[in-house]
Amino acid sequence: MSILTTKQKIAVSVWLFLIIYGIDFELFPLIEYDGPVINQIIILFSTLLLAFYIIPMSLAIKFLKKQLKIPSKIIIVSIISGMLITGWLSSIGNGFSYSVLQVIGFDKQFLQDWEAALTAPFVEETIKALMTFSILYFFKIFKKETVFISGLTVGFGFQIVEDFAYILTDASEQIDYTIGTTISRVSGALSSHYLYTSVLCLGIFLLVSKSKEISKKKIMTWSFLPILLHFLWNSPLNVSPVISAILATISVLLFIDALTFIYPKLN
């Protein structure tokens, strides 16, 4: 007797195709890179710097997985999907969205200033949320704890790949800035994609399921504020360390609020 249904076999086949394509898409720039040895050493060192947030975050996910009794398969599929599917899909989606904005006729200077704010928050958050709910639909596990952790893990995987992409881009275009860019990415990791996706998915799940566990106002806040915060972070309005600190603080407080709802023991 087959373990998987026909629909599940098709879903797994599509998932594997997207993963295999993602491996090629994400690693091709590294494979093709032919810079001098010193540049390659800088790439390696910069990549290792990402461990300053990857290791603590991985330990936190492991802790929450145990405490919330999240199946290992959810964590594994979510992190792989976040790293090798959502990244390249978002890259294509961002490019397409920018082309649409150009066709609409926005001013060139305006687009140059606002492109990151007008594309990434909407494209990336949509793709990460769709990936999260696709995973949960496949495994037929719809609980608020699982939604939150799957969203967190998908966002975490996306975050790692995006940071690595920044390293490779700088190494190819302006190697002198690579380490500085990496340090900047590490310092901003506390309020990045893992946070946006986990809170957003939790809010959407509670909204769609018409949950009565918490106020409608808070559910709406969790459903839309992550996109707004992402928009503001990417916008020209984020022009100083003070504004960045304010946005990061609001983001972290939003995450803590959602996390204490999921895991009341933290209160």
C-alpha cells in the first residue's frame, strides 16, 4: 500500500524540482566565481561571521521545537524550503514587480529610491507565507504553534540565503565592503525575516480560523504590521541608526508578543 497519495506524490515531485533548481540558482554564482585567492578567503571569513546569529537561532529553534512538541519533519522541510525555494522565487518576483512599476510609469529616481520598499516586503512575505502554509497543508498539521515555528524556520532559511547572496554580490562588485556588509547583516539579524514570517503567518492563521483566543485587533496587527515594518526598513525613510533602532525594537517587541501567546511560559 502506497504511503503517499497521488496528490502528495505530485507535491513531493514539485518540491524536489524547486529544491534542485534552487541549489543550482543559489550556488551558481559561487561555483562560477573566479576572483583572486584573497577574495575567496574574504568570502569564507564573511560566511563564517554569519554563525554569530545562525548558531544561537538554531539553538532557540531546537528549544522551541522541544517545548512546543513540533514534529522534526516540519522543521527540516521548512528550513530547506526557506533556503532553497523562497529565495530564488523572491528574486524572480522582485524583478517582475520592478518591471511592472516601470511599465506603470513611475519616475526613474523614485524607483531607484523606493524599489526595495515597494517590491521586497510584498513579494517576499507573500512567498514565504505561501511556502509555510503549503508545508502545513501537505502534512495536515494546522495548530498555532506549528504555524508560528514553521513560519519562523522558513524565514530563517530565507534569511541565511539572502545574507549569503549579499556576501557574493559584494565580493563580485566591491570586495572591500564585503566584511562590513556581513557585519551589518549580522547586526540586523535580530529583527529580520524569521521574525516577519513567523508573526505574519500566525496572524493570518488566527484571522482565517476566526480564533477567539485573542483580540481581533491584535490578530490584525500580527497580520499586517510585519509587512509594514519590512516596508519601512527597506524604504528611504530608514536613514539613520536611530530610526533603524526604533524599527528593530518595534519588530522584536512584536515578535515577543506573538511568542508569549504561543509559549505562555515565557510570561
